[in-house]
Amino acid sequence: MEHIFTHFPNGKREDLIPILQVIQDEKGFLSEETIDAVGKYLRISTNKIYGVATFYDNFRFGPVGRYHFRLCQGTACHVAGASTLQKELEKLLKVHAGETDKSGLFSLEVASCLGACGLAPLVEVNDEFYTNITLESLKELVRMIREKENETL
Amino acid sequence: MECKIEVNNKMIPAREGESLLEALREHGFKIPTLCHMNRFSPTGACRLCVVEVEGMKDLVTSCSYPVKDGMKVKTNSQRVIKARKSLVELLLSNHPDDCLYCQRNGHCELQWLAGEMNVKERKYFAGKLTDNPDYSSTSVARDPAKCVLCSRCVRICEEVQRVTAIDFISRGNETKVNSAFRKGLNVSSCIQCGQCIQVCPTAALLDISHLEKVQAALGNHKKQVMFVISPSAIASVTELMGFKAKDKVLERLTAALKRLGAGKVFNMGTAADIHVMEEAGQLAEMLKNKDKEHQPLMSSCCPSWVRYVSVFRPKVLPHLASVKSPGHIAGSLLKTDYAREHGIAGENIYTVSITPCVAKKYEASWEKNTHQGVSEVDAVLTVRELFRLLRSFGLNLAQMEEEAPDSPYQQSSAAAYKLGYSGGKAEAVARELFRIMKGNSKEKFRFLQPKSMAGKRETQVTIGKKQVGFAWVSSIAEAEDYLDALREEGRDDIHYIEVMACLGGCAGGGGQPISRGFDKPKARKKLCGDMEKTATWQSASENTVAADFFARIPFRGNKLWEQANK
Amino acid sequence: MSVETMQDTRQFLTNKVLLDPRRDEDAGIRKSLSYIAGERVHNPMIYVGMGTCGRIAGAERTFHAIKEYLEDQDANVTLVEGGCVGLCKEEPIVDIQLPGKARLSFGRVSHDQVQSLLDDILNDNLPDAKPPQWQYPNPILQKWEGISTLQEHPFFSGQQRLLMEHCGVIDPVSIDSYIAKGGYWAFIDTISSNTPAQVCGIITESGLSGRGGGGYPAGKKWLAALEAVSDNKYMVCNAVESDPGSYMNRAIIESNPHRLIEAALIASYAIGASKAFIFIREEFSLAIARLEEALKQARDYGITGHHIFDSGVNIEVVIKKGARAFVCGEETALNNSIEGKRAMPTSKPPYPAEQGLWQHPTIVNNVETLYNVPLIMKNGVEWFRTTGTEKSNGTKVFTLSGRLQNYGTVEVPMGTSFRDIVYDIGGGLKSKQDFKAIVLGINTGSYITKETLDTRVDFEELKNIGGALGSGAFVVLDTGVCMVDLARFFTAFFKKESCGKCIPCREGTARMLEIMENATRRPSENNSFQTLERFKGVMQLKSLAGVISETSLCSLGKSSPNAILNTLKHFKQEFDAHIFERKCSANICTDLRIYFIDVDACTGCTACFKKCPVDAIIGSPRYPHYIVQDKCIGCGTCFDVCKFNAVLIK
């Protein structure tokens, strides 16, 4: 991780969150080893770093699934029925919001306002957006993904 | 700048810019607080100290609101009372209802607040907080279910001890106090000082109990349980019971413990004297050899300080004195020398230290203090545990008779009592050093206290032509800052530093009865001073028992055990 | 004067435009500027709206289709990745400008329509199948016959686009276009002819007040920071925008990032700060990318950095990415986040203007507030005061969403009525249901109901009806929305986003949520104890809400009970129906209703079995069917399809 630390030569407390963000962008999540290394570099207790990282929603401590679902739960999406869809999606993917399933196939994240309120409800799957979704279209989407995954097995 | 403010329709004097809470408390207004800590900057987290200030739409927290000339404050309006009560009710809504089974029953700040606020019903129903208690550490037990997130433990661990073994994790209602990745305290950077226990308002932080194993040993007829009571523990018990130095608390404790089934009860004072003599001896050698590499010599009887150095400042390790702490000197002596003299098998002796320290529990587990799996000190009871033990057996010290502690460890010098507070050990070691180095000189020992205790606490002792510098610090923050200052200023005039991890030294130890603020440590220190006056001897080497042993068995390294095994 | 190379352009813009206050007086300069800005074009120009909203609607595919087409044709056409004009309903929007003619906007251009569209228009023919939505009228360009103008479009006619004037029009990451359109003129003029105190005075006099929801006078805040004594001062732009119903800050940053930089520079100058932070949510990846590009351009131009244009002024602008927490929108929490700590608010006083970042004087301003600043400095106080009402000057940007025909980002002058926004600009409701309410930003939880529809967008008027403007979220609800459920949703949001520092917010939001869940969910056993608890809970709501708003540390906690209190105020009958009758008129709280099949009436026709969307009904043909309660989502489909009245509701 030296290559990351060279971008933050002063190694100050205010660099903590940017460093963690760069690490997560590169490695996908924050592990114990990475947090230890950051702690040594910035001379901050790892307990404090963990405390800062767990405060914010964006930091993850385990990898996301091969298919990462981001379901929007903004006000307009909620009004369009996104809350019910969340429950159904959790059942379909067999995973709770904020978690990755055991096989590493699916993970689900709840976002607030992806920025397309007129196309509510919507879900993002690995950078692809699916708008005006319904329970049916979600079922179909998940079915297609599972089929594709089974093919490649 | 002096000014006047109106509180509950009464004018009181105050100072511009000070916190409203300070002003109110100074004039006798009772304001409840939870997250507030004296000498720490206010966080405004608990909101219990809210008051009404004219001109402010909402209630304000008096801890963080500055006094302004002419402000009008109400501390007991309906709004304020209702708010405070609701806040406590909210805290209680998910707090486990374990009072009857809880160790802090009767001494819990949350209980006290509920009483003060006149909480009469369970207003808000919520799921009880549950969490996995952490008993992994040797010294500090954590029960996060009882935590009210007041932040006091986090702040003391971070700001005073510079360790941050625990911190807030997650957010909102999910917030917990824990270490990284929720691992046990034993694998975190915790230095086992127990200052967090001292500041915790509930039973979320407690000491790891050795009571059970002591009670088991007492009930085991094969074992001879030998209690060794440290002088600072004696002072602490004296203070708590409201006694004076002349009230012979040690003798009462001896009688009480004997009633419990103790085989022997000893005064740790002699071991303390041996310890001081040894440490002064090391210091003398360092000075004689002009050993700049190990200068300044630093005390190592505080296990938290030793742990801190091992984890955070390994370069300081060579400076630590290699002397066993008094408790382990006593334990070693009992299991070898004493056992042999009295024809008892060493493994049948169960040694119990009574100290105001939770880190001693950690020290007892160190590899270098155990021999083939047997520790020199089998159990360590804090003053708190001692009281629980006495209570559970219905023993009341106030009505106890007096019994002399067992021979030969009955009395101590004044030096032993000096170890009970910050600065005392430095003076005791200085006095011993003076005796070692003065030779035939007739000069008198002088230990001049610094003019102000607020700045650096250090002094120079004249021994013949030499000036030997002694310093003392308590709390890791002070130790760190002092070491940094010495390095930055390039000073080499300090030869010995007494380092105690607890604020105020052992007088503020993690195992002391829990109290807020600095009053109690001060009272204990004063009692130590009074007890010094009643001690049999003045300096450590005047202790005939100690001097005798010292002549026979120097304690450098583990020579005692080697001899025992021969 | 013709400007050929980039280097020439830069020299021209620097010497003749930025550094020369008389730039506007020369007709030759004006003409050059109109070409650089893209107002006039030498070659055809195609501009694709590529804000986040556009991308979600498919604009990227459209863009690539256009790119391929142009490459195939080897056409000499400029293709621009643009910003968002605001009418997200029409996205993907493709603008086409032919030399000498007015710019046209085509809506809903999917990638498969690209070929025929370009075949037509690039040959000067208006496509019949896909007529343009509007044109941008310009006296120097030829108007197209029969095409209405932007201003005539009902979505735009009621707007006054001051902050958004360039959104969807200019290339967001072209500093040349920005300068050509008048950008950075205000900043360079200000640092050479105004003192910081004068700038604070001008902003104060203009009456500009915070657009993030607080409504605090911006100039007053700046003056306090200017007067504070310190070596280091900081300016922070709050681009956190975590309100779950708004994205207009993101949209305008994506569409015109340079103006934010200019505003941050002016604000920094006004208080004597040498470093400005733009604190923006990590998820706004497009906005961040464009902002970084714009910042790089500004640095290259020498507009930020040391000794800006030989003025002796040093200002560095830094982008800081937020790791997502709603509470970061609170200024002291934001400062803590910049410092690398948990974003927990701290007590005020002291206020950030005296003790902010690292205990130094700091001003924190909302994005929309800042976008006004260069305009006020360029056009003057009098100009600014002509827009809006007496007490509330200027405009307000809203994100329209919910059950409206037209949705997107709009900018209206203060004083516009909410009715006009819903029915004129928004085009009315898109569903057949009736209008019920508008919910403004989550931090206010204010509702505009049928009775208050004629209230105008104005800080005072909203205060008078017991509400507040909020940050700019504007979600229109019809009778198909359950207000109790919405209040529960908001409360759940606050509980999740509470930082956990103070007792009233941390515990109080959890307790309020439990009470609301009781109100909208079926109890596990419908016994009298649970009923009593439900009633007790509701009765305590008001008292609990009062304590939370009076004692919370920060505005998040203080405003967390607002949604519930406002629902109780405006929609009490709905609330009562949920509690006492366990009935949800909007049919949203499906948990309240228990559907079951009367075995005697059921003929086993399997109609419900086939229609159940979650397969919660089991049964074989001609045998009575059974609804599995755990799987049932209460949609009522079985109830609707049963011809035998065998599906009953408990």
C-alpha cells in the first residue's frame, strides 16, 4: 500500500478518510490488515480508524457480490413502492440489505436518491440502471442473472 | 471578567466566558450530568444539563454554554424538569433491568439519576440491549449491554492514556463502544490500567473478578491462603470507612480476613521496602557507571506503564528498572523462603494481593512472574473486591477487633506508604539513594517539592557533590509529554522518573472505590501522609526485616527462584 | 478578431476579457465570445444532455450512437457531452444547432432513433416523426418556423433561470465557454476592485439567505468570519445533499461546475480564507469528475492558486469526498468529517465562523446559496433584489418528483405559488388520483396541502403556515400515498442517519419509529395489551417529539419529529384511522389487513392462486384454497379477482 501512501506524504489525520476511500476503490473493501497498515502510517489507533470507518455507510469490510444491487430508497421511490420491493428483493436475492450472500453472488445496498426520481422505482446493478421496476421485472432480472451464472459454471 | 447573571430569579456572581454549568454548580445549583468530566472539554452529548436561557428558543446545555453578563437562566422550570426526566426515561427504555443482579446496584449513576428524576414507570417499551460481554482481558471486563454511551471511557483512554483501546463504532442507535473488528480487549492495545472503570457510570466496565477463585481457595482445606495487603490499599480502606490513620485499619483487616479463613495476613510494606532498596541500588549503579544509555532510569512497578512501553514505545524498554514489583516480591518470598522456613509446600500456598490496582491482575499472568505454570501471586483483589468479600461474609470493619498481621511481615517504613501516591516513590527512592551514596557525609537528605504541582514535577537532590534529578508523572499523557520535552530540550539532568499510569498515582488507581473527580485521590494521598507518620521506620532500609532479606537475597532477576529450586 | 488556437483563446480570454473590465463594450470581442461560448457555431453542433439523470434514462447509449454515426459519416460536427437542462422527463435530450440557426432540443431520443433524426436534421430538415420540443430563441440566429421557444414551454415559462441559466446549454467542462459566457469576470473584478469587507457588505445588502434549509443571511455569516482574528481561515462548500428527495445540487454541479468554483473563490476572498473545500458526496461520481476537470482547468488558467493574476491573493480549492452520512450536512459534523473524524456535530456556540475547521474561522455554505454569489457580484444588489419577494430575494431551485407529469430540476423566483409549480410547471398530476400534498425537504417535514396550495415560495409565508422551505425537495403526493406510512419512512430515515451522540436523537428516533411501526404494521397478536400499547405510544408521540426537538444537539435531531408532528397536524383523520380502525385508506399499509379465504365460499377455481404475485396462495383445483400469511404482501389482488366473495379481510 506504499503506492497509496505516497499520495498523502504528510500523513495527517485529515487524510484518513481519503486514504480509506482510495484503498476501498482499489481493493473493494477494508480488511484488518489494511486498517493496521493505515494505523501505522498515520500513527492513529486502529480502534479509532475502525470507529471512523464504521460511522460512514460507504465503507465495507467484506467484498461485494459479483452482482451488486443498489436499490434506491429516496422519497419519490418510496412513494412509488420501493419499500415493498426491498423486502421482495431481499427474499429473491436471499440476502439482507448491507450484506453479501454466502456464495458471493449477490449483495444488496440501499441508496438514497440515485438522482432519477421520475423513473422511480429504480435499481442499479453493477453500473447498469433498471428503471420503473416492478416485482415482475425484478424477478425476471434475478432469474436471468441466475441462469447466466449457471451457464458459466 | 466578573459579571452577574440571574438564575431562578436570583442574582449570582459569575465570570464572563466560563461555562454556565461551572457558575451554577459553584453557587449550589444542582444540575445533573452524565457525559461531563472535570478538566475535560464539554461534549454536550447527554443533554442532561439542559437549562432554559431567555432568548434561546430551545433548551441549552449548560456545560457548553458560556456565561454572558445579564443572562437570565431557569434551572428548574417545568420544561427543564420534563426534558431531563424524559432523557433519563429514554436511557432506561432499552437498558437491561438487571439492577438486582448488577454489581453496581446501589452505586450506579443511572440508578441515581432515575431516582433524582422521579422516574416511576416504564414509559417507552423497547427491546433490551443485548451484546456479548467481553471477559477476555485479565483486568477489565466489558458488558456493552449496560453502556449508556456517555463517552467518558473513550475520552479517558484517548486523551489521558493516549491508547484509544476502545472507541465508538457504527452510528446512531447501533453505536457501541468496542475495539476494532469487535475483538476482545486482550488482543487490543489496552494497557489494563482500569481508568475507564473509574469513570464508567454503570456496570458496563468492571474489573475481572478474582473473588470466585479466592473464595474457592478459602474453602480448600489443602491450601493456605495468604493475604498480602498493600499500604495504599490500607489507606484506601481507611478513607472509605471514614477512619483516621490511628484507627489501625490494617489490624482490623487482619482480624476480618482471619475470620474468613485466611491462613496468614501480611503487610506488603516490607516487600515495598525491599523493592525501593533494590531500585535505589540499580539507580546507584547507573550513576556510578556513568551509564548514559540507561538514563533516566524509570520505574516499572506499574504494569500498565510497562505494557504501554512494550506496545507503543519499545525504545524506552531499556530504561525500565528490572525490579519485581512489591506484590511479586511478597509472593515470591512467601512461596519460597517463607514456605521453606515454615515447612509448607510451596504449591499449597495461595497468595492473594490486595491492591487498588487492576493491572496487577495482568502482571500476575506475565510469563516471567510464573514458574512452571504457577504464578507468584495467585489472585489479586482490588479494594472494591475486598469490600464485596467482607460484605458477603457479614464482616463490618467498624466493629472489628484488632489483630496484628503475621510475622515477619508486619510493619513497614514510611517509604512503603509513599508508594501510594504520585511523587512518593521518587522521594522514597531518592532517600535510599542518598543513604547508599552519601558515605560518611553528615549532610541531611532534602527533597524539595516543586513550587507548583501544575507544571513539570521534578526536583534535584544534592548528594555530596552530585545533583541527582528526580521526576514523577502520572497518566500516560503526562509521561509522553515529559519524555518528549526532555528529548526536545536535550536535557540530561534527570536521572530517575517515577511513572504511574493512573492519575494521581495509585491513589487514583483503577481498583479504587469508584468516585468522580479528584477529591478522593487527594484524601487518600493525605491519609498516606498521615500513615507515614505512624510507620515504624522512616526509610526503606531501616526496615530490619527488609534489610535482613536484602543482605541475603538480592532480587535482581529471579535469583530467589533459582535458589529455591536448588 | 479571430481566435484560432487554444493558446490564442486562452490569451484572448485572459487579457481581453478577464483582466479588462470593459470587455463588454467591444462588438468584436462580443462576437468572438459568442463563438467560444457556443452561442454561434461555425459547424453543426450536437449537444447531448449527460447528467446523471440523463445517463439513467439512456443518454449514454444515445451519445455513443451519435458518435458512431458521425464517425461513419466522417461529418464535421462538434459533439458535446453536456449537462442537464432540468426537464428530466424528456431525457435523453439531444440539442442540435446548425450554423446561423437557432438551437433545437429533441426529447426522448433513444439510441435507435439517432440515425433517422440526424439524417434529417443534418440536412436541414425538421424530422416529421420526431419534432423538436423547443428552440432557443436568439436575435442573432434564424428562428425555426412553427417550433415553440423554451420560454413558451409550460415547464419553463414559469421559471426564472438565473443559477441554471447555463445548465444544459454550455459544455460543463469547458472553461473557455464559461468565461465566454461571463464566467470568472465577477471573481477577477472583485479581487481587484473590492475589499473583502465590501464583498461581505454587498452580499449582506443583497439579502441572500441560506438555501440549504436554514435561511440564515449569508453576508452576516461571512462578516463574522472576516472579523474573527486568525492566521488561517477556511471556506467550505456543503455539497452533501443527502435529502432523499432532491438532487438539484448534483444536477447543477454536473452542468456548470465552474460557477461553483468561482463562488467558492469569491467567498474565500470575502473572509480572507486561503483554502476552500468542496465537500461532496462520494456517490456523485460524475459531478466529482467534472468538478475535478474544471478545477484542473482553473488551476492551469491561474484562476486558483498563488498570487492569482498578480493580485497577491492566494486561494486553493480542494475537493473532499464524503463517505456518506446524512448528518454530514450539518456544518459542524461536516467540519469534523473533513478533519478525518466521525461526523458528530458539536455544540454551538462557538459557531464555525469563529471556531470551525481545526478551531479556525470557517464558513459553510450550501451549493445553491453559493451559485447566487457570482451573479450578485457581477450584476449588483439592485438587480438581485428585483427578483423574488420583499423578504425573500432571488430564486429557489427545486427537484420536482412524485406524481407529477413534468419532473426534474426547476428554478422559480421567490413568490411563485406552490399551485403554479404543481399545475403549470409540473403539468399537474400524472395519475388519475387527486392531489393530496407536497412534501418539502426531509429536514423540515413540511407539507403543503390543498388548503395551503396558494402559499408562495417565501421564507416568511412558509413560517406563517408552520412550515419551512427546506433544501429543495418537492415531492408531489396523491391520494394513493399513505401519509402515516410516509411519516414512518421519514422517521426510519432519521433513525438510520442519527449520529448517536446525544440521547434524545439516538434513543428518541428509535422509540418514535417503534411507535410508528406499531401504527402501520399488524401486531403479532391482536390482543388488548398490544392495543393499549399502541394508544399509549401515540399519546406519547407529541410529548416525546417535544423533548426531542427541544433538547437535541443539532438540527437533524431537532427536526426528526417534524414529519410525525406535521402528519398529526394535517392528516389527523388518516392517523386515527390507522390507530383505531386499523385501516389504511391509501391501501399502502398492507400489513394492517389480513386477507383470508372463507373455506365455505371458496370453489377452488384457482383464479386467486394464478394471480397472486408472490405465490402466497396454496390449493388444488376444486378444493378450498389457503393464504399463507407470512408470504402475503396484502396487495389485495385475490380479493379483486375472486368472483365468489370468498376472500375476506379481517
